[in-house]
Amino acid sequence: MASLAVRRAKDSTIKAISTAFAVFALFLLAWILFTLIQKGLPALGLNVFTRITLPPGQNGGLLNAIVGSLIQIAIAMLIGTPIGLMAGTFLAENGKTTKVGHVARFVNDILLSAPSILVGLFVYTFLVAPLGGFSGWAGAIALAILVIPVVVRTTEDMLNLVPVGLREAAFALGAPQWKVVMLVTWRAAQAGIVTGILLAIARAAGETAPLLFTSLGNNSWSLDLSRPMASLPIAIYQYAGSPFDDWVSLAWAGALLITVGVLVLNILARLFLARTK
Amino acid sequence: MDATMSGAGNPAMGRAIGPIGSEKAVGRLSDRVFVASLWGSGIFVLVLLGLIIAMLFEGGLPAFQAFGLDFLWTAAWNPVTENFGALVMIYGTIFSAVIAVVIALPLSFGIAFFLSEIAPQALRKPIGVAIQLLAAVPSIIYGMWGFFIISPLMAAYVQPPLIDLLGPLPVIGFLFQGPALGGGMLTAGLIMAVMILPFITAMFVETLESVPPMLKESAYGVGGTTYEVYKNVSIPYGRTAMVGAVMLGLGRALGETMAVTFVIGNATRLSASLFAPGATIASTIANEFPEAAQGTLKLDSLLALGFILFVISFIVLALSRFLVRSNLKN
């Protein structure tokens, strides 16, 4: 065995390197945020929120993309939250040790990390191609499929933290299961469930790939969900790769908006959870 | 659960769970509906995955029929002659994801060591959360950052010296040849490394925290340094789950789309160099889909690519889950 001095030196070196790695990771986050602020803030004028996407040189904005994103996210959450909540409850309660439960838990873990672009392809082959067109509905459904596993996972985890005694007490009073779940278990796990929903919104807000083949994007003002619908990530994708300087600036402004939104949601979710623990 | 008593006698209880037993028949029916919808939602999740696999397979079937299994190892992607093969994309997908893991792994080991052993207790949480935020940044943002910031830096400062230094070497030289374009396989791997780093680190930290204190204290007791305990006690204890964490990172990198599409160059020809433009399955689908009309062999081939990606991701993610869970059970 090496001498104590050598072992101590090695220990300090590795500690220094590990600390440097952690500092580097924080630096990367700061670098990304700095880039977004530096390039996005100057482009973030009032026009971004009041004007729709226009041809280069016409001082366009991102209004239709922002509204389109909000509509699709809202519908995705309206579809995905109840299904996710129920499926998560199933995994924590009735299906906990059943075969269906085990397989569903496994499948949900796969869905959670599965490539999001394949969800887009799936919705394309399942809805867009047979129904004959890209639409806001298709985009919202693709996002809903991404939202479900996030809600399922957090709901199950949070319900598992609720003491069995609480459920037993409610059952002992003669309450039917739906009352036990809705008025006792869900209420006890409320903060955690809300955290999961916030994280799911954050995930849906940043996804680009699943919208490429579903809601497609739309450069004019449209609230019609049966037609192609604009969204912030798609507009950013389209503009960032364009040769026009004003479009690229708008892409940065949009990128800043999305990132700030997503990070704020993430931090809120964590604070929410920490406060109630 | 035939309760005859009523909760109305106790006001506190009444507020908490409402009148009990007073609407027995209604209650029983709504309970049945409720339980059925619980089961229905659980089964829905199962069906969803099955549907995704089935639809991708069905969509890609014409391509598999046209090219047979040769589709897997043909390096052609020619929309004009309608000759398609997946080799270039499969290679690009796996190669770029492996680069990402190779870069992210040592960083994750270091950061996990820092977060679980070195950092002052008060700083662990905030630093850990900040690193987790790297995972929350949307992938299109990584794409823009990679395209506008990292690629030019790679072209100016990283690729030229590597080409000059390592390009002429025998055996490994071919990896470092070609022009310094900024993008390519290495840049894509680098960006993805940043994206998967938080996932791997978080699971490493979780595993390290599950090591029984007694084990570590015994090792300290015989005079081990912090690093020696980390390397010889903590890591071996959590080895299986840590391999699972790495597999999860790999699985995420395999399917990454937007960040890669921005920097990889989207060239559908085979090239071994780390700096040459390439393509992954996901980037090819994102990039070529707008030009693939319905009913064409090109669209079928893209769906077949999607199916292949699904199969690869599924295997990697399933393996990851198996490893992580088996460790947690012990």
C-alpha cells in the first residue's frame, strides 16, 4: 500500500477535480442562461407579444406562436392530467401488486424516457395521416402522451408516501374507495401531485420534435384546432435555422421566453414540494 | 364495506370525508365506476405503448418489405433512386450517444462524489437542484446554443489542433481527419453529454445515499480516505444501479432529436471521422420528414427508422430499469 502522504495527495487531487467538475456544470448552466439573455433580451420588444410571425424585415412577433403553444399545452394537460392521475393512483392503490400493475409501471418508465420524436411519428400515423391533415388537436394529443408518464410517475411516488393508516381509518368509517382516494389520499398527497403537474407542463412547453409532424406550425393567426397551429418551439426551430438576422433574433427572444418559463416552473415545483414536506 | 353508521354525528369527521353510508346505493355504483376507471387508466398506459410500437411497425412495413432485412445494413439514402437503408443513421445514433456517455460519465462520477461527500451540507441541495435544471432546459435551446456558440468554438479552437495532432496517427488517426466544420459527431456527443449529465448524476447521488453508513464508517475506521471509501465501498455497493443510470443516459441520448439536428450536419453518408457531418435516426426523421410525401417509399423508410429507434431505445431503457430496480431491492 502506498504511503499515507501519497494516499492523502491522491485524495485531495480527486476532491479538487470533482469540485471543479461541479463548478463546471454550474458554469455551463450560467453560460446557457447568459447566452439566452445576451441574445434574447435585446430582441424581446413589445412586438414579440403583439404581432404575429411575419416575413423577414416586417417587424413581426411571436404572438400566434405563444398563443398556439398555450392552447396546445392547456389541452394536453386537460387530457393528460386526469389519465395520468388515475393511472398513477391505480399503480399506488388497486394495481400495486397485480400483474397489470407491474407491467404498466414498467411501460410507464419506458414512455417517460422514450424518444419524443417517435410520439410525434405515432400521432402522425394514427391521427394526421388517416384524418388527412396536420392540426392543433394532433399537436395537443402528442403533448398529452408526453405529459401522462410524468404525472403517473409523480402521482404514484407521492401516493406511496401517504401512510396506510390514513386509508385504513377512512375505510374503517365505511367510506367507499372513491371517497377514500379523492378526499383522503389525494388530499394528503396534494402538494406532490401539483408538483408533478407543474413538471409536466414544463415538459410539454419545451418539446419541439413531437409537434413537427402533428401541429406543424402556422405563420398566420389561427385559433382553429382542426388546422395547423403555430407553437413557440416550432417557430424557434424555423427561425433559428433561417438566414435572416431579424428572424434569428426573434428565435433567441422566443428561446429566452421558453427557457425562463420552463425553469421557473421547475423551481416553483421544487419549492412547492419542499414547503409542504 | 356495508357501513350502517353515519359520520354526521361527528362534525369534524363529516367535514373530512362527508356523510358516509347515507347514499349507499349511489356510493356503490360510483365506486364501481371509479375502480373501473382506475383499471382503465392503468391499462390505457399499456395499450399506449403497444399502439406506438404497432403503428410504427405498420408504417415502416412497406420499407421492410421492399428492402428486406438489408434495410438494416445498407448505407444508402437516395430519394431519387428510392434506395433507402438505415446503416448510416444507426451508426450515427449509437456512435454519438456513446460519445455523450463517455464524456458525461467521468463528470457524473466527479459531481456525484462532490455532492455526496465533499460539498458542505448546506450547499448540497441548491447545487444539486441547479445541476438538475440543466435537464430542464428544452432540447431546442441546446440546439441553438450548440449551433451558434459551441460549433464556432469547436471549429476555431478544438477541431484544428486535434486534426493536426491526432489525424496523422496510425490506427486512430481516421477518427480525427477531415475539415474542421464545427459540427459533426463529436459536437453532437458533447452537447448531449451536457443534457444527460444531470440524469446520470442524480441517479448516482441517489444510489450513493443508499449505501449503509455502517459500511462506509467501517472503511473510515480502518483508515480509508474519502476517495478510497468512495471508490472501494460506495461504488462497488451501488455498481448495478450505477450501470443502470448510465444506460438511462444512453437511452436518452439515442433518441435526442432537436439538439442533434442543429449540430450534426445531417449528411446521410457514412464517415468515420468525429468531425464529419453525420446523421442520427432522430435527426434524419426530423430533417427529411417535411420532404416525404404520404404514400412514398421515403416516408415508409422514415417510419421504419422510427421503429428501429424504438426497438433500440426500448432495449436500453428496459435494461436500465432492470439494473436500477434489482439494486434497490437488495
